[in-house]
Amino acid sequence: MKLLYLLPLALLLTACGESDAAPGYSSLLGIDYPTLWFLVVGAVFTGYGILDGFDLGAGAWHLFFRKEESRRIALNAVGPVWDGNEVWLVIGGGTLFAGFPVVYGTLFSAMYVPLMLFLFALIFRAISIEFRGKEPMQWWKNLWDVSYSVSSALLAFLLGVVLGNVLLGMPLDDRLEFSGDWLNFINPFAILVGLTALALFMMHGAIYLTMKTEGRLFAKVNKLLQKSIIAFVLLFAILTLYVLLYIPHLSDGLKENPLLLGVPILAILAIANIPRLVSKRKYLPAFVFSTITVGLLLITAAMELYPVIILDSSGAGNDITVYNGVASNKSLGIMLTFVAIGGPLAIGYTAFVYKTFWGKVRLDEHSY
Amino acid sequence: MFLAYGLLNLEGKSPEMDVEILARLQFAFTISFHYIYPPLSIGLGLLMVIMEGLYLRTGQKVYETMCRFWTRIFALTFGIGVATGIVMEFEFGTNWATYSRYVGDIFGSALAAEGIFAFALESGFLGVLLFGWNRVSSRVHFIATVGVFLGSMFSAIWITVANSWQQTPAGYQIVGEGLDARAEIVDFWAMVFNPSSVDRLTHVWIGAFLAGAFLVLSVHAYYLLRGRYVDLSRKAFKIALMVATVFSLSQLFTGHRSAEYVAEHQPAKLAAMEGHFDASGPADLYLVGWVDKERQTTTGIGIPGGLGFMLEQDFDAPVTGLNAFPEEDRPGQINAVFQFYHLMVAIGMILIGLTLLAVFYWWRGRLFEQRWLLWAFVWAVVLPQMANQFGWYTAEMGRQPWVVYGLLRTSDALSSVVTANQVLFSLIGFTIIYAILLALFIYLLNKKIKHGPYDESDIDDRPLQENIARVAGGQL
């Protein structure tokens, strides 16, 4: 009986071998290493979007709460987890750097200004969380409340702007380096993706807050949640139309392979399910579905791009793909081993923390 | 100051030069600021593990109170460490894109390992460590404390390995040519255990333990001088003193080992560290001195031929000097490397002297009567911090003009598309934000120290009658 457990392992081993698609690269279960690493990077950034998504969203709502106690509860709802959630960004950056160094260099130097603003906002947000509760004056608390809320919203928006630029592509030269202007990042599509990301995270964050609050604050959050659902659905619809009408390279891949259309369709179903569950007051399932929504939307984005990661919008065809921007086979093999060992551990710790702090927020002497 | 320097250099230089100077200034500034915090987190982590371990072993509440107090300060250093650490990671891509491409296969894999193994462990258990006191059993809490500490130690492993590979590259091959060249891994373990990894890692770890131990010593010495929390502070001071003594002594050995690897693998750096120009002659070991780069002389007080003796046990042993290298392969700031190195060593000696003196008085049973010594410990908190910074300045400035020793020049490692104005914008931004961050850190640290280890609602270590009165008066 126990031998049965070895079966998947044996299958896995037999499935290893040289890939046909990418000469020089090994494959596992028929998927070559560059593609596997693309999946790993995607999975970590998806994890980041899901986790930091709700605490950024909750932060963006902060100024909508008027009473001091409400603000403290909302802040402490994310208190034990926001720092840990941010670490997923560090891991995501590391996996991108390691696996796709060309993408890392080109994308980050092209997105210099939005990424620097992102870093500034990230630090300001951390400062605000720490500073706010330390002095009793009202002006003091208001100052950090504004800074916390604005930086949370800005972070969500900037994440969307960078993603929007990746989806849109940018001018690249034959060395796969960015050849555009530093203002390239400002364009209608990227701004639309930024706003959509903000609305999505605010919805995601509001659902999280419904699970963490009670009484009048809960009622308030519930009202805000309804509004954010409407805002998100509207923005998402505009974004979808925009892609279908103006950005053919994103929708072409899906048109060619209708099976892949399943993912965006599932995403739309998941989105449709959220207001239904919220109206039935099933908040935990609604949170599960907003999590799934974030995940499926990012998977859709990844599928629309693959195998290209950054499209050359100059038309010269200097696209950065998972094959020409990738680390060596040896390096990918080592890192995939890391992920196989470390990934389950990381998920384990994270689950443990959320289980420990499950339930409504109780303010105590350790609170912010 | 940084800004002024950056602005001065903007005039009359080629645009590439501006970007290089600004990007290097920004990196130096952000990494120096960042490196205040991770060593504190690692060092305090060790102290917290010892304190909580003692609590579990002895069941004495005082150790738990002590550990909780330091956990609150740890939270502060950890938070700033994460925020400023993300900046470092992003900067590789934003400002040093060519470098990122060049080392991605190697540096990137170490960074990915750091993320997957170290940060996930730290962040996973951090929430439980900080907020879980009332939610999990004391045993589970201890596991969380150990987990966070180990995570910070692992983090140091991977980042030091990555930097050591830049000092002494190993286990790689170069693929491609010219601007498209990049290093690829051929032997992972040779890359991890490159010639300088182990010596430098132990040196870094111990530097971090000292940073943490001296913060604990400083705060509790202050309490003792003010007559506050006397019982708790005496216990905490002794714990930290033991850690500080053991590690300031062992730092001598790791330091010596590090110097040996430098002599073998980075002779130009060693020559700069001692201001040794003669291509192959006996080299002096200076206590203090001044290097005149133009005249190629070093004047100071030292042992003639001492460097050869340290390395080969022979005062006449020839040591490779700076003149053995072409001008363009020598570090630019020789006197700075010399000074930072000697300051680091001097501080190391002061730490040994301070801790041994304190241990002597402890042995004589008069430690806490030496008020002057306690005051010295209050201020000594800055010394390990300075030594850590100066040690890194020596290592990084001594490696110049290379970013990867012998393979990639710093001037070739920049992002080709980033302009001086962009870097200036971010440098100004970081200067402002880090000034606020530093003010925040000092303000909060001060507040936490003033607040002390006990909560308002605790029975604390004031006289028994007072505590009874507080209970009777309904204050507790």
C-alpha cells in the first residue's frame, strides 16, 4: 500500500528529460524549465497580489472610517500580517531577478519612476502604521491616517500601472534593453489597469474587513463593499473592452486556443459570485472568491503574454520571452529544487499565522 | 552631504559619469542606512532566544518580561529592515540593469534562496512572535522566536554568499562577449562555498551578534544608572555581556581569517588596506597612519614588516603592493580604505577591552558599582554599528574598480537607459524619507525605552508594599 505513494514520484522522474520546445533546457512533466520558472514567478506574484492586495485595499478605505476606534480596529485587522505579506514582494523580486535577469534589468530600469514612487509609498505606509498610535493628539493621528490611506491606495494603483505596462509592451532595442522615454509608463491603458487594480484590492480588502469587524463598523464596511463591487465590475468591463478593441496582441492568443478562454470565463464567474455571496452574508466564501478572482485575473494576464514576457512595441520584434531572457538550465534546476522544498514550508507558516489570528479583531496591549 | 556631493559632480562631467556617481552615491547611502537594522535584528534575535529559553527552563517571569520588552524593539528594527531591504533589491534592477543581467544566474539564485528559505520563515513566524503572546502556548511561541531568529541567520547566509561571490567568483563560466557577457553557474556548491564565503559569513554574523548585544547592554546599563528595573536589568546585562565577550573575542579569529582570504584572492584590496605600494617588498602593519596616494607613501605608527609576519610569520616576507597592478585596476580611494579598515580594527579592540573589563568586575562582584563603566556601555552601542559599517566600506571600496572582482567593472554595470535626473530624483527622495525614518526609529526606540519592560497593568519590580498598594488601590 505504501508503495503507492512512490508512484507519483516515479512518474515525475520518468517525465524528466530534455525539452523539445527549448533546446538546452530540461523539462519536468513535459513542461520545460523556463516555462516552469515563469509559473513560479507568476505564482509568487499572485500570492503577493492576494495577500498584500487585501491589506492595501483595507488601507485605502481607512479615511472612510470616521471614529478613532473604527480606525484602530481596521488598522489592527491587518496589523499582524501586513509585514509578512510584503515579504512576498521581496520573494517575487528575487525569483524574477534569478530566473529572468534580462526582464528584471529592462523592466525595472524602464519603470524607474513608478517603482521609485512605489518604494517611497511602501516606506511611508510602514512609517504611518508605526507612528499613528504613538501620540494622543488628534492632528497627529489624522496626519498618519491620511498618509497611511493615500500610500496604500497609491501602492495598489502603481502595481496596476506597472502590470499595465508589461501587458502593453514597450519599445526595446536589439540588446533587449528599453529604448523609450522615462515618461512611457504614463499611458491610458496602464492608468486603467491601475484603477482596476485599486478597485479590485479595495473590494478584496473590504471583504476581509467584514470578517474582522462587528456592529456599526461592520455595517459601514458592508456598505462600502457594495460600492467597491460596482466600481470594480465597471472598471473591469471597460478594461476588457479596451483589450478586445485596442490591444490585439493580448486577445489573439486566447482566440487561437479557445480552451484557454476557460480561465477568463471562470474569472468572470468568480466575480459574479461575489455579490451573490455578500448579499447572503457569507463573507468567508466571498473572500475565497475574491482571492480566486485576483488569482484568475493574474493567470489570464500571464496566459495572454506567454511565451513573451515583455513585448517590443517598436515593431522590430525584439520581444523578451521566457526563452531569451532566462537564466541557465543549471540555475533553474537548482532553484526549482529550492521551490520544491521551501514552497510547502512557506505556505505552512503562512497558514499557521492566519489560523492563529483567525476571527474578529480584539484590541489588546500589543495592538497598534 | 550626499546630495551636495552629487550636485557638485554634476557640473563639467560627461552624462555617463553623472549617472555613475549618483547611482553609486544612492547605493552607498541606501545600503549603509539599511545595514543599521538587519544586524540589530539578528543580534536581538539571538538574545531573545536566550531570554525566552531561560524563561522556559527556569519558569521565572522576569525572563519573559525581558524577552517581551526586546521583542517590541526587535519589531521596530525588523520593520525598517524589510522596508529598506526592498529598496536594495529593486535598485539592482532599476539602477544596475547590466549588473543584474551579468550576475542574475548567480546573485539571483542566492537572492531567490534567501526569499524562499529565509524571508518566508521570518515573516511566517513574525506575526506569532509579536502578537501571539496571548494566543499560543509558551512552547509554540518559543518555536516562533527561534524560527524568526533562524530566518534572519539564513538571510545573512545567502546575501553574504552573493556578495562573497562578487569578491571571489567561483563555480561559474562566462557566456557571451562584450556587453552581452554574463556569468552562469557551473557548480552550485563551488559558488556557495567560494573562497571567501565562510570567513566573511562568520565575520558578518558575529558583527550582528555584537550589534544586538551592545544595544541590550546600553539600554540596561542606562536603567541601572537610573535605578530603574534593577533586578531585571542586572540579569539582562549579564546575559548580553556573556554574548558580547564571547563574540568580540571570536571576532578576532574571523577577522584574521577574512584578512587571509583577502591577501590570497584580492591582493590589491589588502595593499590598499595597509597602504602598501611597493610591488613586492616587506609590508608594514599600521596602528594609525595616513596614505598619500600621489606620493605613494604611507606615514604612521606601525610594525615594520608586520603585515608579512601576520600572513607568513616572517617580517621580511614580500607582500604584493599596489604598484603591481595597472593604475586602472587599483581601488580609487586608497586612504579611505586604509582608514575605514583601521577604524574597524581599533573598534574591535575597544570592544574586547570593554567586555573583558566588565567580566573582570563581575568576577570580583563589583560590576554594577562601576558607574563610569556602565556609562561607557550606554554609549558603546554605536561602536559595533560603526565597525559593521566601516568593515563593509573596506570590503566594497577595496573591491573597486570592480563590481565583480576581475570580471565586471562598476562603471560598466549601470542601467543604460537611466538618466542622471532620474537618479537625482530618487536620491533626493530617499534622503528625505530616510531622514524621517531615522527620526522615527530614534523617537520610537526612545519611547519604548522610556516606557520600560513592564506594562501599566503589570506587577513590576518596585518594592512589594507599593505593588500591594497598587492592587489594593484598584490600579491593577
